Amino acid sequence: MTTRSYTRRDFLTAIGLGAAALAVPNCAGFPRTRAGSHSQPNIIFIMADDLGYGDLTCLNKDSKIPTPRMDRLAAEGIHFTDAHTPSAVCTPTRYGVLTGRYCWRSHLTRGVLGGYSEPLIEKDRLTVASFLKQRGYTTGCVGKWHLGLGWVLKDPNNKPGAENIDYPKPTTHNPNTLGFDYSYIIPASLDMAPYCWLENGRVVESPTGHTPGSKRRWSQGGGFWRAGPIAPSFDFEQVLPTIAEKSVEFVARQTAQTPFFLYVPFNAPHTPWMPTKEFQGRTKVSWYGDFVTQVDWAVGQIVDAVSRAGLEDNTLIIVTSDNGSHWPVEQIEEFNHRANYHFRGQKADIHDGGHRVPFICRWPGKIRPGTKSSQTMCLTDLLATCAGVFGEQLPDNAGQDSYDILPAMLNPGLAKPIREATVHHSSAGMFSVRQGPWKLVLGRGSGGFTQPRRIKPEPGEPKGQLYNLDEDISEKNNLWARYPQIVARLTALLERYKRQGHSRALQ
């Protein structure tokens, strides 16, 4: 298929403006969308938890897991083949998605938060939700939060913990204090206490019970969850269906007169793998495969709700994942399924298996169906892309690592790189920087869950890793010693990004 270049007229038409007189041009060549105008798209951002690039049959023809609803979205829109999360684990990725800023710039420089952790996102920081709310959007968050909550403590002199939380009192820092009009969330991952729901910052049912945790084997359904407080009616298997249900209800409440933004961070297919009975046995990839199929179903529920509401033509739907799949080599061999495609490593790792993820966008009449883009992009780009819809640039104190990828959505053949470079970060805090085909890793090993996590180089051995991904997608051939000038250039670039506090160009 021949790809043509889009003209300025194409861009004006693509974002639904009827006349150029309604727009104020900016340096990016996009028109400014008027606040309150019908041309503002509804935006739904669905982020699965630990879903791998190779799980989707539209991205991996050898996948053993049927994903018809996500496949259909890809056929009706665009998918990015080089999309990355800002971190190879969940909490820092969530921070990056909502703030447009790499999480390693915050106080969380490795690992993830727990269910009782204090809030990570600063109260005065611009988020995707607060940006869109300022422009007339109704904003909602349904799903796994995992960014810390302002729990009210029984004893303020002691740290937050299971015995020191005054659950009936509303949290002081939550999605609603960060720009969301409505929220229905679980505090953290489904293997972390407390096990309860919060609606608009208040616990729906206090976790007055206690679960001893699960020690089930993977073959018996998804591994384990930690012991801790649990609400009497909390049902692990019903978390994903509830997220889908509450998301559908949110969409049903919306009208064509007011645009909305819905952020849906799924709990699945993160462990514990607990598909409901109707999905058990759907695949030959154990409970994990069945759970991925249920994730696909949940995506379909939300997409169908948009259609029923008559909002399909003016809704941008994005489906992605917070990091790579937790699918180690032994499971690849057992089930002959490459959840992370041909990429090296898995969740938590610095290699691409840890952070290269599906990224599918559908916007009828604006994004051309059945297209793909090879642009390197990062989930931190959501904030700047939302600003791009309005023809705006972000202020210098917001979205420091966010780039507007709207041009690539609307023009799949766009050749000029949107990002100067992209920084990757592992669970253990290992850094990598990617520019063009070159990927530099500052250290040896994976920096994550797989062994060895870190390797101390012997005298004369390379201190880090350098790969040409155009020639070596699986990161097998370390070129560190062969191209010292590239090592020096990328090292200096990463150090500049760290030192100056931003990676995008400021105004």
C-alpha cells in the first residue's frame, strides 16, 4: 500500500474542524480547538496490566491467545510497532502516563508502591485529567490506581499500615484531587492489601475481614496474593468484570454536548491470574491465556458502550499495557507462546521485553483504518498529545518528557522522528536510552526479574550494552566495544536529560 503525505488541509479535516477560521495556527501546524466545541474528541485510555506485545494475534501471528476485540480495533485504526512504557514496572509507568514525566525524576527511583504507600503524584502537578478538565472535559478513572493514597491515620505519629488506617474517613489524596471528576478504584495491584474498592476517594466497604493470602500454584489459577485486610464482599475474580461494568456505566452517563476523558487501568492480566468461569479453558496457555482473553472481552465491553451511546465517531480509543508480560523463558518453552514477541526479557527488565508494548488507537474518520506507525513513542506522550488536539504546547513546568504523537496517528507515513530520544528504566533502576536504531544500556544484566539481574564486568569486558535494533531486534549482539563514539554520545545525551530536568524542548 502506498502511503501519501498529509497536507495541512488533511490535518484540519482530520480533527473535525469545519473551517480554518475557527483555528489559530501554531508552530506544529495544527489548529487550536476551541474549548466547548463539538470537535473535541472524547478520549478513552485503556491500559492493561502486564499484557505483552506478543499476546495480541494482530501483532503476533503465532500468538496462542485469541484477541478478536483488540484485533478489530487495530484493523479499524493504527498500531504503533515501537511503543514503550517509561518503566518496566507498573507504578512508575502510571506516574508517567498521567504526568508526562519520567518517574525516576520523582522520589521513586526503583520498584513500585504498596497498597498503603503515600501519594506519588504531587498535588500541584498538571495531569492529563486536570489538563482536560480545565478545557471542559468530564473526567473519570476506573480500575487499578497504584499511585499511593492519602489514607487518614488513626495515629499520625506512626506510618501507614494495616492497623493504622481509619478506613471510613475519605482519603485526602486520590484521583479526584488530581483532576478526575469520578473515580472507582482498587488501591494497588490485586496481590496487595488492602483489598477493597474506593469510590471518589471513599472506601465503599471497609476491609474489616482478613485473608491469609493464597499459596496456589500457577496451574491452579494465578499464583498468590498477599495476606491482609479485605472487605467482606470483595471478590478477586470479579475485579476485572467490575472495572468493565463501572467503565460502561461512566460512558453511558455521557452526552454529545460535553467531551469526556476516561482512564481505565485494568488489573489484568497481572497475577493473580483469575479469569471467571466463562473464560476458564478458553486457551491452551493456562490461566494466563484465559485471563488475556478476558482482558480482550473487557476492552470490547467498553468499545460497545461507546457505540451504544452514539459517540463512536468522535471518540479516540487507545489500548496499551503498563509494561511487558511477566512471562519467563520456562513458560515460553512450556506453552510455545511468546507473550513478549521476539523481544528479549520480560516485565521489569531493561531489555525491550520489559517495556515495548501494544499501542492501538482508533478514531473513526480521523485515523486511517488498518495502518501502522514505526515511530518510537512512549506512554508519557499522552499529555502532550492531548495538548496537540487543542493546538497547544505544554507549559515548561509540565509534561517534561511528553511529546505530541498526534501527527503520527494521523499520518502513518510520517518519517521525521517525533522524539529526540526515549529513556527506559528497569525495576531495579537500570537506565537505557534509545535513539533511532541504537539502544544503550548503562550496565550489564537485565536490571529486573530475570537472572542475572546485574553482571559485574570482568577487566576488559564491556561495562554496558549497545544494540542496533534495526539489525538485532532480540538484543543478542552487544556492540558496546565496537562503537565507543555512539556509547559516548548516548551517555552524554542521557546525562543531559537527567541534569536539565526534561527531555522535550521547552518553549
